[in-house]
Amino acid sequence: MATLALAGCQKKSGQAGAGEETVEIGPKYSAKNGLLVPSDTRLSLGLKIIEVTEQEVPATLDVQLRVYQAGKESILASASVTPEEAKTLKRGLLVHARSNGENLAGRVTRVNEELLKATGMAEVLVELNTIANAPALGGFLSASVALESEATVVTVPHAALLECSDGHSVYTVSGEYLVRAQVKVGAMSGDFVEIKDGLYAGDQVVLQPVISLWLTELAAVKGGQACCVMPAKGK
């Protein structure tokens, strides 16, 4: 089991030994400004900052799937799309969805346009791989369909992305501070993930150690000391 070390913890007043001076070091958190991490702590954590870039990745279409069959081998679901969106879809396109914190992959099996005259919407049918904690019949899934066309989009490495109960976020650089910012993710391509909202090309984000910064912020918000957690040497 990997052990953890605390970097840059502040020593509380009154804990200094005889003849010692209490020195305030380590990261400080402000709800307004974010995390202020001293250079020594950044070095001990191996903090890496990168610039947000744009890349060509397959364009995606976000859809809201409704499960109509959940079997042992696959999950069948459908979504309503506009006539314009239906034109970009066809059998075989890759689909990515999430359920209970797990990724589901699948493909478009059919684009049904028979309902266009009655409802003004078309129906796309998809088949997804099943998971142990499968979504309930009638449940809804947020999904994206990878289209054949390509587009230049804002991307960050997967390692820079933090997924919590309140969604996805990254730590951005704002002057001397590191600020956790909410982002909306899209398609995933290799080691990179598309950012649909929340970042611009040229912004700077933390590549590592994202988890340590989040634990530091969490401790501060809950009234604890601002201590960065990092893997012990050799781990």
C-alpha cells in the first residue's frame, strides 16, 4: 500500500520547542483567491503547470439516453435528436456514456426518422456494454456520440482533470494562486480530453499533483490545516 507524506504543513503556534521560532510555511487557502502554494512546497510536490492547447479531435454530439432494455450482455437505450442532428448520425458511430461513476462504451445501431412527421424529432438507438451496477430500466444517461467530422477544440491531458461529486474541474493559474475551476468535458482522444466550457487555449492549468491540491483545499474548507499530501519517496 502506498504511503502518503504531508508537504508544507503549518506548525501551530505554541507547538514550537524550546528556543525554536514558529515559522508559518506551506499552502494557504482563500475562498476568494484559491490556493497559494509557496515555491518550496511546489518543488517538493513536483508541481507541473502546462498551457491549454487546441487539437483536432472527432466532433461529438451530446445526447440524453433513456434505457429501455438492460440485459446481462448489453444495455439498449434511445435518444431524441433534431432532424439536423440526425443527418450527422449513422449506424456504427461510437458512443460514450457514464453511469454511477463508470464509463460505458457502445455504438449507434439505428437512426429512426419515422417519428419526424408526428413529433419533429428523430430517434437514435444505441447499444452499450453492460456493467455490474447497470442503470435501471427507464433511467437516463448523459452520452456523447463521436461524429466522423473533425473539429479543433480545447483539450487538456486526462491527468489535469479532477472528477468529484460536483462534476469535473481543473486547477487554473491566476497570478500567484491556483484556482479550481469547473469545466464541461466532451470527447476523449488518447491521453487528452475535450473541454467544451470553462477554459480557453492559452490558459494555464496544473498537470500534477491535482489530487494533492484538492485534498489541501478540502482540508482547508472543512477547517483543517492546509497540508499538501504527496506520495512518499520511492512510491
